[in-house]
Amino acid sequence: MRSAIQNLEASKIREVANAGLGRSDVLAFWFGESDEVTPEVIREAAIDSLNRGETFYAHNLGLPELREAIAVYTSRLHPRVDAGRIAVTSGGVNALMLAVQALVDAGDEVVAITPVWPNLTAQPAIMGATVRCLPLVPVRGEWTLDMAALRRAVTDKTKLLIVNAPNNPTGWTLTGDEQRAILDHCRATGTWILADEVYERLYFEPSPNGCAPSFLDIAAPDDRLVVAHSFSKSFLMTGWRLGWLVLPPALMDDLGKLIEFNTSCASVFTQRAGIAALKNTDDITPRVVAHLKHCRDTLLPLLARVPGVQVVPAKGGMYAFFRLEGFDDSLDVAKRLVTEAGLGLAPGNAFAPEAQGWLRWCFASKDPQRLVEGVERLKRWLAAQR
């Protein structure tokens, strides 16, 4: 076994979840997904595809009609993107891994803005790259990126910069001005940008196009930019494993080869479901976002009123990220909350060492009352510790 694989850390989120397996009394908020089922119109499209016998291989880069639908959808939100720049993938995780495989050699330097979903730092490490973390800093109640620190960290030796915004777990989101400064700097250093923008529609600030700022708003087609997306979050399709990449035209042929050697293609019936999702986005996504905003606005004020809790507002995503005063071992606290309080949260140190002492709470709950009950369990547990 390669040492790069042996040195990977097992998922701390899974470690906590495993502690609660088989317990029906646990309120689980540890994974990044809604507990609401995929809309019927999407499920029916997949069923219809299977009933037509669409059980064979598809084009490596995806069904032409899905690539076109993604291009139309993307072009409604951002400047025009051609279908020829779209690659359909078997989930957002697969999209990100393909991008890293395409861009990173062993020994390359990669910079990642953290805290971040651990896959984003593990993937370049799997390729044998050296991963350097650039931490966000909480300033006056908001996670903040130090742009001067970014300019120092990203040099002409940096092959790839990984940015996830809106961010999992913090909810931090880049401004358009920050994106332009990052893009200009990476153009000067020759650094590729991998932008994980899967949460762009889960954005709670005023926005003219109904989504968070995107590098696609400012980049040219041939810039060294790869943008990763997924159907999982804004279409309630986590288990479907369907995503896409937006790439420079020059990468498309080689990306098709990579897909062939990884998964060959996304399944046809899943892609049909994706087409249905995009056709019905105006009915599905605004409702999902409005409900998530209601969940956020239910949970965050309740957490903020709990003595000893420091919570940072989430501008986007589906997570509350908060600190418990006096409890510095995130993994230990998360495990204790499962076993002693029946409350399942993700430990902050799963996302970066600097997030030790923090906890992530996924607020994507079909019934917001579960969030209220979860806070009550947290309060009772904290009271018992004093």
C-alpha cells in the first residue's frame, strides 16, 4: 500500500457517526445532507429511464442533453458557458478528485483555504502533493480570509489553490472583489484554481442572480480555473452521485480520458434525473433555499443564547459552526454528545487543526423542531457538566 494512502486520516465525522449507529434516540446532524427525500419529479425521471431500458454506458463526458442543460443553467446564473466546457461526473466528490488528478503531480505544492471538508486536502495528498493550509480567522464574529497571507502563501511554486466558498463548515463566502484579487494573483503566479462551488445556490445574502459570487463571473474561458458542482445540495440528490465540472476547453479531451479510467461514465438513469432537476429548478431550488434559511434562522439564535457558545453567522451553506467554551477536544465532545445527550454533531478538527474546539451542526432538517430539540439536549448536557 502506498504511504500516501496509509497516512490518510480516517474520517472523524464517520467516527462520531459510528458511535451512534443503531440508536434511534440520537438526533443526527453530523452529515452534510438534508433529511428530505429527493423531489418526486426527479425520482420519476430516473424510474422512466430504467423502464425504457437505459442501463448501458454513456459518453465519458455525459449525455449531450445533460451537458447542454447544465450549460443553460450555468449561463442563467453567470456569463455564458458552452456545453463543450461541461464534464458530467459521478458526484461532486468524483468531480473534485478528477480535477486534482488532472492538475497535480507528486511533489507539487497545493494550497488549501481551511477549515474545509477534509476530502479537499486529502485528495491532493493522495496524489503525492505537499498540501499547505491557509487558515481563515474569526474576526469580530465572522470568518475572514487574510488576503495578504494568501498572496504570501500562493507563489510561482504553487501548482493549485483550492477554494471552497460558500464554505463547509464555516459558511464563509468570498466577495466578488476577493475573487478578482485571487484570480489576478493566480494569473501572475501561474497557479491553477480549483473552486468548489457546490453550495453557491445555498446563499442567504441579497444577490441579483440568486447565488453566491462565483469565479465564473470574472474568469475567461481559458483561465487556469476549474469549477466543481454537484446536484446533491440544492436539488436534494446526495445519494444519486451526480456532479459536473466547468473546465477550460483545452482540458476537455484529457478529462474524458480520466473519466474513462475512473468510472467510465455516470449512469444514464441518474443523468436523466439530473435533466429533470434542471428543468424544474425554479420550483425546487428556491423552496430548498428558503427552507434552509428558515432552519438557519431557527437554529443560530437559539445557539447564540446558550451560555458558553460562540457561534459564527453562516452566509451560505447548510451548517452552523460554533465553539463550546471550555471544551477544547472536538472529537471527544462530539462522541460524548452522542452517547450522553443523543445529539450527533461533526467535530471541528475533522476540517482543520485550527478548528479544534469547534463543532459543525448541519441544519438541513425537514422538521425545524428537531433543531429546537437538539439545542435543548445541548443545554441539558452543558448544565450537567457544571
